Amino acid sequence: MRVLIVVPAYNEERALPDVLGELRAAVAQNKLDAEVAVIDDGSSDGTAGAAQAQGVRVFRLRRNLGIGGAVQCGLRIALREDFDGAIQIDGDGQHPASELSKLLQAAAASPAPDLIVGTRYLTPDGFRSTVMRRLGGWWLTKLLAIFGLRVSDPTSGFRFYGRRALTLFNQNYPYDYPEPESLAMAEAAGLVIAEVPVMMRARQGGRSSIARLEAPYYMVKVTLAVILAYLRNRRRPSGGG
Ligand SMILES: Nc1nc2c(ncn2[C@@H]2O[C@H](COP(=O)(O)OP(=O)(O)O)[C@@H](O)[C@H]2O)c(=O)[nH]1
Ligand SMILES: [Mg+2]
């Protein structure tokens, strides 16, 4: 399987060299047929230069589009260049590249899942995030379960996308706090979604996207967005318009 490893990066000059070094090692060690693409989301620091220095492909967005825009850019490149799948991994060091093979092993299952979520909550230790964010994650887990989707880490940005997922998200990808919403879209569209336990770490420099004061806004916004994403993307019964 030929995969594109998509690294969305916004002001990640500090963490990126190690992230890309680890990726290079993981690709070599697992003999993966993989390319790395850093999507520099309009950073104001040396993100692009740090990535270029590691010899990977760098796509520079002229303006900051937010995580969703950066990820969709990477997924579109994977689709356009005929990759069999894409892996999304944070540029902040939160997702150890050594865990990437677990996503790829799950991708080789039969029937092949279209979307695989790396979940931090099924391993005995590792980074768990703040109480507020865990509470939010718990709530989103319950909400998605109403739609029939069982995932334990709905906000994880360590994921594998197969061709059907790339095709779905080529058209539309949520721009803001996109992970739970994109899961609702995928579930509604009938994609096969799986999860695998992975170990996570705390981010290795830079700043996270969700400040503590934004948490209540985030929860209301994402709750509504998840519900709408599901309703909008639900497959119509066959024969319907
Ligand atoms: N904060 C933020 N991160 C972005 C943006 N665009 C791309 N990213 C990258 O998306 C990834 C996930 O963001 P992060 O802040 O780590 O989110 P968290 O892991 O949920 O705390 C990181 O690699 C960021 O560098 C953006 O506009 N804002
Ligand atoms: Mg992160």
C-alpha cells in the first residue's frame, strides 16, 4: 500500500524536526511505501523551513485555513496523486511515528476499513489530555453512539484514510475542530470506521488549538456540527431523490 503521510502544521518549528526524523525512521523500519507531506497552514514562524530542511514535501498555504483546511489539502493531494490511503499525524509530536504501523496493520484487515482512528484511551498509559477535554471527548462518544458509531477517542487526529474516505472528504471537510464532525460525516455516508489503540504523548512544543476558556463554546459548536453533519450526509434510502 502506498500512503501519503499528511502533517498539518501551524507554527510547529520547534517540534517538527523531531516529528519528521521519527517519521523517517518509522518509514524505513517498517519498509513502508510512504511519502511525507507537511502542510504549512500559513505559519508565521519557521515551520516551512524546518520541514524543508528534513527533505520532505512542503505545501505552504498562503493564509491560515485552520486544521480542517490543512488536513483537507493533504487528503486532496493523496487522492489526486493516486495514493492508496493517507495518514494524518500531528506536527506537534503528540503522535509517535512508531505507532503508525498499528494504523496500517488495521488498514490491511478484511474487509478494509475506510477510516481508522488511533485511540489513546485503550492503552494502559500515555498522554490523556486535560479533564475538560476528556469530558468533551466522553460526551462526543455518547453523541456519536446515537448515530451508531462506537469510537472511544473521537477527537483523535491520528488517523488513516482509505480511498473512499479520501473521496468523501475531497468534496467537503469540516474546517474547525474537524475530527468528531468528520466522523459523523463518514458514518452517515456508510463508510466503515475502525479504531486501534495507540500511545500518545503531550505536544512537544508550541501551543494547542483549544484554549481552556474556549471549551464550552467548543462543546456547543461541535455538538451542533456533529448532528448537522450526520443529518446532511445521511444516505438517502435507495430509490429516493
Ligand atoms: N492550532 C492550530 N493548529 C493547526 C492549524 N492548522 C494546522 N494545525 C496543526 O494541526 C495539528 C493539530 O493541532 P493541535 O493544536 O495539536 O490540536 P490538539 O492536538 O487537539 O491540541 C497540529 O499539528 C497543528 O500544527 C491551525 O490553524 N491552528
Ligand atoms: Mg496536537
